[in-house]
Amino acid sequence: MENVFRMVGDVVGHLTTLVIALIGLGIVGTLAFGDMGVTGLDPIMHITSLVNDLAGSGVVGLLVLAVLMSLVK
């Protein structure tokens, strides 16, 4: 049973690493090529919107940000 939890943890960790790498790639692509109309994604706008939403939530937003940062590390 412990091996199952370890495997699931490894998979989640690898997926998190992949998603963070893709977000970084999207940011660099947006900065280099401007609007990426082909994909319809704008990671900079989404990150800015998320930060604005969290900032507008006061202490709750700060707690959510702390939890998100701890999950990324």
C-alpha cells in the first residue's frame, strides 16, 4: 500500500513539474511572439488575473497564495 502512495506521489510531482515547465514556456512564447492566437492561451493574463483576484481577497487570498506556493515547492 505504501508503494501505491509513493507511485501516486511521484506521478503528481512529475505532472506538477511538467505543468510548471509548460507555463514557463507559454510565458516565454508570449513575450517572444506576442499574442499566441493559434492556441488561444495567454498565460500572462491568467497569472495577472489570479494575482489580482487573490490580492482583492485580503487575508484569505494571502492564505491561498501561501498554500499554492507550498504546493509548488
